[in-house]
Amino acid sequence: MTVERTAVTTVACLMALAARTAPKAKGVDTILVHVSEGKELARLAKVMTAFGASHKLAFFLRDAKNITASDACVFVGVKGCVAAGVNCGACGFLTCAGLEKATKKQKRRTTPFAGPNCAIRMTDLGIAIGSAVKTAQIHNVDNRVMYTAGTAAIELGLLGDECTVAYGIPLSVTGKSIYFDRQA
């Protein structure tokens, strides 16, 4: 193992810590975190490639190549169906009880993410992702937030059955970031 690989693993763990300790609405933690390395990255890339091919979405294929070339990937997801209890209406329902009722009726998922989701919980997810990415930046680890990798993590169950939305943050340490100047 190279010193760079060891550093990436350490930073991935610090990113998971940053996501876990990020501020959350009403102090309720609905954030889910997972770190992938090695063979798990190959499984993720395979799922992303299959989804991209079957749905004719070239950016999934491009991102799968990035996952394959990455040293690690931090996943941050959320239990978005857990209502915050503030009746804000941002989810499209008049009350949080309406959101909870709708999520209980939900059958089989046909989209990458499950919904409806509490807007407050989606904000918590964004803050957690921002905290994780900030941690990577502080330690000079190249990264990129990927919707595509999050969908594969959900498909593989890496964040558990309650995860409704997730994003992946692949990490790489090379002389030039592999996440920019990408061809798609």
C-alpha cells in the first residue's frame, strides 16, 4: 500500500465523520454513511454501467469509469421519508402526516431514488455532503459529488433499506484530477 492510498483511506474516514457530525434539523440524525474501496468499487461501476446502458444515459458510463479509477468512494445518504415535524409543505403535502402516509403507501421503486422526501431532510443531506467534501478539500484529495454513484449504492443496498436518496463522493490522488476534463 502506498502512502497516498493510506492517506485516501484516512481522509475517507474523516469525510464520513464530517458527514455524521454535520448539523441536522431539530438534532435528529437521518444521515447514512458508507465508505467503499477495492472490489466494492468494481461492483459499483458494474451497476452504474448497466443502468447507463439500459437507460441510454452516457454520463452513467463516464462516471463508472471514474469510479473504477478511484481510490475510494464515500457515500452519504438519507432516510428522507422521516418527516421533520414542522408542516412546512415543501415536500408537496400540507402536513408531515401527509408525507408519512404517502411514503407508507409506496410500493416498488421504479426510479433511482425513492420519494416523496422531507425537504428538511434533503437539506440535512446537502449539509452533510458539503461537510464531507470540505474535509476532502482541506486534505487536498480530488473528489466529485456524483448522483450516479449514489444510485448504484442504493441499488446494492450499501446504505441500508431505509435510504431514499444518496450521493457518492469518489476520491483520487494523482498528479491531475481524474474528475475533470472528462469525455462523455
